[in-house]
Amino acid sequence: MKIGIVLGTRPEIIKLSPIIRKLEELKNNLGIDYFLIHTNQHYSKYLDEIFFKELNLPKPKYNLNVGSASQGKQTGKMLEGVEEVLINERPEVVIVHGDTNSTLAGALASSKLKIKVVHIEAGLRSYDRNMPEEINRVLTDHISDYLFPPTEIAKENLIKEGIKKNIFVVGNTIVDATLQNIKIAEGKKEIIEDILKVIPMNKEYFLLTIHRAENTDNKKRLNNIVNGILKISEYYNIQIIFPIHPRTLKKLREYNILNKLESNKNIKIIEPTGYFKFLILEKNAKLIITDSGGVQEEACILKTPCITLRENTERPETLEVGSNILVNRVEDVDDIIEAIDIMIKRNRDWINPFGNGNSGGTIVNILLEKYKY
Ligand code: UD1
Ligand code: UDP
């Protein structure tokens, strides 16, 4: 059985790593053949290369070198590149993950060539078509042949849209990745030493990540978020560690508001970190403030309280179990403080709704069973 895997961004590399590792193992035993197509949507060292290294993943057989561009141009280039590879390789199935432009391009190229599409993390919905990710999710789900929603809620979303066949609820591979790698990370002296350069032992901090288009590409909203962050650090008298996504850095510079953060001694802006360092930062934070999908999940798994600066989330499970609160009115710091107060007082005894950490293996077994291996 020949499997193609299309990936391109930081979260795809992380969340597909349990599946890639499993296929690497089986490749030798069962003669299973697989290959990676990297679109290179992410290409900066700290969004790309570092994860291949840390997660011990093989170098992709194909790198399409697409890089950054407008939505249509980026997706179009990927579509062309993936198609060319698939015509030569002719795998039986192609695996895509999540909701990025790489996901959509991989799924579309495959389905037009009548190659079966496997969508991991299927069925997530924010019901907000302003997000490019929501469009990618819906389209990918509707052209997929095997769908792996992480939870029953995600499965129900698919059924409501008339998708009924070959749906398997398997949990989310982020649990596999988090549990496997936090253990490794905690054993790495150099990672701990590196973190101590940013934050002294036992000092409390909040961890911040922001990168969503709806937060970064609107000057007023990004400025409100920055003002809110500055007031929060003052109100709680706490350090805020901010590993900054290049998109956000670019926008803060463009809008001339980066200096407000840089000149405040409580705000520690750092480069995006590798996975080991980030997991440790998440686990030990007093609270996480984010707009990331994966970070909402990891906060829940690692039992760190989280607030999400968005109007909606495609991870409603985190709200239901009580690990996360949405705050949309970022212009009103009282709203943010109210949510933080609730979260830092809350018992961290919520139950992780994303599975037991065996999703990667389960997905591979289901696929092998389908193809009678
Ligand atoms: C993409 C995904 C988003 C995902 C995020 C993970 C889409 C539509 N968006 O957003 O769903 O949550 O990845 O991080 O697919 N840049 C660099 N170096 C890089 C990559 C990007 O500097 O390696 C900068 C460029 O200025 C680029 C901007 O970031 O224009 C945005 O990159 P892009 O790939 O378009 O989207 P992300 O914001 O990374
Ligand atoms: N992450 C990381 N270093 C960072 C920020 C995030 O390793 O500096 C990891 C994080 O642990 C999570 C993933 O990146 O697994 C989330 O990616 P991102 O927020 O870019 O995308 P999203 O999940 O929103 O699509």
C-alpha cells in the first residue's frame, strides 16, 4: 500500500508526527510505502525545520518550495505542485490534516486524480466563513473519502452536512504528540536551561500566542489586543512570554505598535520556539492567552487554564470541559480580566476530551484494515 502525506505548516508537522512515526515503523515490517510532500507553506527555521529535527521525522521526499503568497496564489501553486508529484507517484491514498491552504490543495489535487483522500482532524467547525481555515475545512471534508474527526461533536458536524460514510472518531493526534514529547522535553537539560534564560525558576508568567488573520490583519483589533496585554501585565504584575509568529511580528511593525510591547519590561518577546520548549512553557504557565487552535487543545491536555481571544472556536469541547473561555471584546480589558480571574481560580480537574494518546496508531490501523494489510 502506498500512502502520500501532504503537509506544510507547523501544526501539521506536529500533529502528523505520530502517524509518520508509525508508518516509518511499519515500512520495514510490512513493506508499506509512504512519502511526504512538504508544500513549504512554512519555511522559517522555527516554523519548519526545528520540528523535523526535534520530532525525528524523515526529510520530505518532495519539497514544493511554495512559501508565502496571497490565498489564491499560494493554494494554486500548491495544487499544481502536488498534482505533478501524485501523477508520478500514484499512491492509493493521500493523508491531509486540519484546515490550512496546504490541506485544501493536497485534498483537491488528490480527489481530482481519483486518489482516496484521508482527512485527519475532520469535522471541526467555527461556522465562521470569514476564516480562510473554515473554508478549507468544509471543502476538504466534502471531498474526503475517509474522515477522522477527533470527537463526537466533530462527527455530528459532518453528519449534519450530509457526510455519512467512513467516519471514525479517533481522538486527536495532538494528545499523542503532547504526551510523548512533554516527557522527552522534561528530560532535556539544555531546554530547561534555555527557558531559565527567559524566565527565572518559580516565577509566575502568562504565555501568549497570536497569529490568526482576524486578529493580526486588522490594525484596530491588533492594537486593542496589545493595549489589553499591557494592562493585564500591569494588573496582575506578571511577566507575559510572547513567542511571536512572523505574521504577527510583520503586522506589529507595519502598524507601528511593536515598540509598545518591546519597551515594556514585563513583556518578553521571543522567537517562536521549538516544540519541546513550547510544551514546557505551556505546562508551567499560570495561564495561556491565545488564538491558536492547537494551543487551546494542548492547554486542555496539560491542565493549564486558557483564554482564547476570538469570537468563536472550532474546539467547543474545551469550553464544555472548562479549560478555556472565549473573549472577543478585546477592546474592553475588564472582559479579559474577568475571564482570566475565572480561569485562574478554576479547579484544573477537567477531563481531556481529545482521546488517550493513541490516535496516530488507531488511524494507521484503520487504514491498513481497509486496504487489507
Ligand atoms: C497558516 C494557516 C493557519 C495556521 C497557521 C499555523 C492558512 C490559511 N493559514 O497561517 O490556519 O493556524 O499557518 O501557524 O493556511 N511567514 C514567515 N515564515 C514562514 C511562514 C510565514 O515569515 O515560514 C510570514 C509571511 O510574512 C507570511 C505570513 O507569515 O505572509 C503568513 O503566512 P501564511 O502561511 O500565509 O499563514 P499563517 O499565518 O502562517
Ligand atoms: N508551537 C510551538 N512553538 C511556538 C508556538 C506554538 O511549537 O512558539 C506549537 C504548539 O505547541 C502547537 C502548534 O505549534 O502544537 C500550534 O500551531 P499554531 O498556533 O501555529 O497553529 P494552529 O494550531 O492555530 O493552526
